[in-house]
Amino acid sequence: MNRQELKQLWFSLDYSNVKESKQIIVEMGKNKFWPGYGEVEIRREGPDGFSTFKTHQEHPLEYAKNRKEYRSGEYKLIIK
């Protein structure tokens, strides 16, 4: 199977039966040299596809709480 066939197969997958999931994942203090910093990942998966966004922030919990996704109430907040 070549690259083009694999790409066509990937984009033709049926997502209509995928359960909808919306999450905001905050990971605190992964690096001891950057105290107070962490990573924020926003994931959305459902019948219309999959998207993810990840960023490194100084105050990750405050950043996540100020995002429109969190304020909408549709996303589940997970703190690691």
C-alpha cells in the first residue's frame, strides 16, 4: 500500500458511530526547571472528526479556566 492509498483510506473512515468526547487535560510541573509551568491539551472527538490543541503555559490551570471551551461547560477538565 502506497502513501496515497493510505491517505485516501484514512480520510474515508466512517466517524458516524464515534462517541462524542470533549476534554481539557492540564499537566502540572512536568519539568523541574520550569516551576509553575505546565501543559494544556484540548481534545474533541465525535462524529464530525477529531481535533487537538496543546500548549505550554506559565499558569496552566488559569489558562484552561479562561478558555471559551471550559466556560461553555461542554468540556471535562482533567488535572494530572
